[in-house]
Amino acid sequence: MERPEDRPASLEEAKSRFLDEAGRLTPSAWIRENPDVALGGALAAGLLIGCSPEAQEAAIRNANSGFRLAAAFLAGLRNSAGDREKTEA
């Protein structure tokens, strides 16, 4: 029985190919490959949330936790940027 040509020859090659494909399946990779569709979806979601009183109430109720999450995220970015500057100096 012959081997298909695209079949990996070794376990290391198979792992490498698997990790490459898995890296392409992240949401950020999909957004980078399809920016127009992602932007359209974000605008449609914003329009639907903006038109729905229930969604507006839910957004208002959860805004405080969203602000805390965003602040923690930005603090983490600042800290990682500060760490990079220290290592480069």
C-alpha cells in the first residue's frame, strides 16, 4: 500500500503541521483573514444591541464588570510593555 504524498513522514512533522493548523483556527486569525466580514458582523451586532431594550439593559447592568476587565487588560499591556523596555535597555 502506497503512502499519500501529503501524509507526514515523521511524528515531528505531523506535530508541526498540526500546530500550524491549530494556530489558524483562533478567532483573531479568522478576523485577520476576513476583516470585512468581521467588521460587518460587529456592526450588525452593535445595531441589534442598540435597537433592543433588553440588550441595552443587560449591557448597562454588566458595564461595570466590563470596565474592570478592560482596565485590567490595559494594565497588563502596560506592564508587559514596561518589561520589554527594561530588557531592551
